Amino acid sequence: MLDRRINKLKENLMRQADEALVVRHLVDANPRGDDMLGEVCRAAVLLHPSASFEQALTLARTMAYIVYIDDYLEEEHPELDLADYRRVCQNFLLWPNRDLSQMPLVNATVARKIEEQFREDEVPEEWTAMRRLVWEKSIWTMLQENHWLKHKERVTLDAYLANGMYSSSFPIVQVSILAFSYQDVSQELKNRIFGHICQASRVVRLANDLRTHERESAQGRFNSVDLISGGSAERTLDSARDAVRHLMEEEFEQLKKAIARERRTGITQQFLSHLIDSTQVLLDFYEVPGGRHSQGRPDRALKAS
């Protein structure tokens, strides 16, 4: 059943002529691995198992755009940094008064499709501001990482993680799932839940850093492993990985304790449980050696982002 849903999602996306450039980017050779389109569709199913087909398609499309934009900024245009934020947002998001006819075709397609999702995926408009915000924050933090690389800046671990939880794009996916599932939620409750999403995103960022450290080092980039290893002349790379793994486990425990303390209501119980489960899905994938949360379940294999 799982493979059938994944294949159906892939087939649907590959039939979309106006998204061909984005889809082909995930199908063709990609530095992240083979068949990224299949992995994106698998992730959509695993991260939100109870989703309708249309919701799963929205998530798969969303993650395909995330991969495309991330590769655009990291692989194709690493020279773009914070000074280019407005221009990049205008290239990928439908900002006010932006004329799609003046944008490159693939960029205009992404911008139009993202905006259509806000209007057409059966989610109340009250969620649109938060969904647009996490897209903007994701682009900003990707450009921040380019800025650090371009100007050869090293930052504190706290600053890196504050940025990295958004550049992981996990908040985009989780806010989409939250919007699908819960329509009548007060702003105060949204804010509290978003705090838990940010905590989960820190866990995902640390796990991702452990998995992708070698590839990023080859590109001249740094992540939490480098920041910890560079903080002490006596610390080896292996001990730095151990420290990141320990921090990841602590962050995950803090997330679970914070959620356990949350005043739960009927409308949030399911999402909070889902948030822990979907974080665990990604930790299972990263299979961090020695991590006590890694279950090594082969059916949850996803490609590193």
C-alpha cells in the first residue's frame, strides 16, 4: 500500500507539464542521491500517514520545491546572500505586485504553485500568513548560510542552530500539516505549537548535520560538527560528532518533555503526537551511529537533504 501511494504521487507529479523543470531536477542526477522525486514522495507519506491523497500531493510538491530552491541557492548560486533576499523572494514567492510574466519560467511556476496551495488545498486562509512566513524564513536562512560561507564567517553554535532550524525547511512541512489538520486554533495556541515545531527542527538539523557533514565539508561549508570541533584544540572530529549526537538526544528529550507538559486539547493532541513521530521518522533515516533513538527501520529510509 505504501509503495502504491508513493508511485501514484510520483506519476501525478511527472504528468504536470508546467512543473517539468522542477520534477526533472529531482529525477536527474542530484548530489543528494538517486531518485529524489521518489524520496520526496516517500517522505510525504511517512511524515503524514493520515493525509488524504491531495494533502500528500501538496506535501510532496512542497518538498520538491524546497529541494529545488535549496539546490538553486547552494549549488547553482552560492554567491547570493542576504543582500539578495528581496530579489530571491521575488523569484520564488508571489510577493505583492510581483508580475509573474517578468520572472524566469521555472521560478514563476514555483511561485504560482505555492500561492495556489495557500488558496486551494482546503486550508482556511487564517493559516496563510504563517505558511508564507516559514517560506520567507527558510529562504532568509539559506541565504544567511551563503553569507557565512561567502564572507568566511564562523558563528556560535547557538546562532547556527537558530538559523539552521529554518534552513532545514522542517517548519514548512510541519506548518503545512498543522494547517491541514487543525482549522479552529487560537493564535496563542498556534504560537505554542510553533515553538514545539522549532524545537523539533533543531533536532532534525543536528541529525542532518551528522549525516551530511562529509558532503558539506567537501563544498567548503560548515555545520554544528565543525563548530564544536573548532571550539577546542583538543577535540577530535570523532569527539565532536559524539558531542553533536549527545546534543541531538538532549534536544529530543526536551521536546518530548515540553510536549508532555503541554495543556492538551482534542484539536492538538494528535498533532503533538505526530510531531514526535515525524521527528523520529527522520532520526530513523539518519541512523546516527550510537543514537539511542535510531531504530534502523528500513521502510523509513529517506535521502539526506
